[in-house]
Amino acid sequence: MQILDPSHEEGAEGFAPAARLTGLEGATVGVISNGKEGTRGFFAAFEKELRQRYGVAQVVLRTKSNYSAPADAALMDEAKRWHALVAGVGD
């Protein structure tokens, strides 16, 4: 039996959680999908909920180029302009 350690290889130094938002009203929320089957309908409903219930101004939906790899550097750079980010998976 092989047991894998899911922690980041370089440790947690230098990583800090983002400051919490006080709310989502007027915010831009990015959603990064892994692109697997079933995500499209879910994220459409999720976007509707974010806009109607929480007053989100903009939802930016992006799909990773490879579902099993980390998001591309350009996508992560774009994400810096969003107020919040949701990473989503589906099958």
C-alpha cells in the first residue's frame, strides 16, 4: 500500500489566505471549471444564483485546458482581477 501526502511540496510558507469579502454584491466572481461533463448546467444555475441571491455583478466562467492539471499561468493571472474565485469539478 502506498500512502500519498497531499500537502504542497514546498510547504505553506509564503502562502496566506485572501482577505474575506464582506459580501458579494457588485463583485466579480470567477469560476474555473475542469471542463468535465456535467459542469456546464451546474455552473449556469450557479451563476443565476450568484446574481439573483447575492447581487454579483459579473460571473466569469473559464475552463482549464487540461482537467487533471493545474490552471494555466495566464488563467491564474486573469484571476487576480476577480473579487472571488470558485474552482469547480464535475463528471
